[in-house]
Amino acid sequence: MKASVKWDGDLRFKGTSGSGFDVMIDADLQQGPRPMELMLLGLGGCTSFDVVKILQKSRQDVTDCVAEIESERADAVPAVFTKIHVHFIVTGKGLKESHVSRAVTLSAEQYCSASLMLEKGGVEITHSFEIREA
């Protein structure tokens, strides 16, 4: 996996993924999110991907999945993440709580590379979920 990040003036950069997608990264939030926000988005995308895929394999009729992510960072430089909480809002038809719980747990403990990497770096990551009927 590869990526490149090119300076675009001020404190703004253009990131290009190895698969060819561009994203603006901007300290002033004029043209894109800040770098640490991108890390949270990456974590959210990684774990959401797992949860939806696991639910689909379990033949659960999932129609939507939103991961709301809150974080705390250290007060000193480097301002690393110290705590992250991921709250899933999973919508579907007749979803079983046990299946959603299992999907969240499997993602957190076994599949989400971003989550597991951050935890190894000392970040406390917690999860919760709610189910909504479609």
C-alpha cells in the first residue's frame, strides 16, 4: 500500500492514495479536514466496513450503519489520542441484538487494523451500539 502527500500552500496538502483517490488536508479547515480528523475517519471507515460485512454474512438485513466517533487527546505535544469511543447506529429490518453485538466485538478485537494498531499504541478504545428498525 502506498500514498503520497504534496504541499499545496499554507498548511494545506493534497493526499493521493495508491488507488488514485485525492483528499485535501488543511490545518485551517478551508479545503479539508485536519490530519488527526482523517485518522478518526479512517478508524470509523475500517470498523464500519467490518460491522456491515459481518452483519451481511450473518444474513442480517442491515440498511444503514453510522459510526459516531468521539476522542480525547493529550494536552501536551505530541497531542496523541488517549481515548476514542465509537458508537454505532445500525439500522435494518429485524436486526438481532446478538448479531450486532458480535459484529462490533469481532471488529474491535479481531478485524479492524486501524483500531488494533491504535490500541497497541496505548489508545483506550471503547464501543457501543444502538439498533434502529428500518
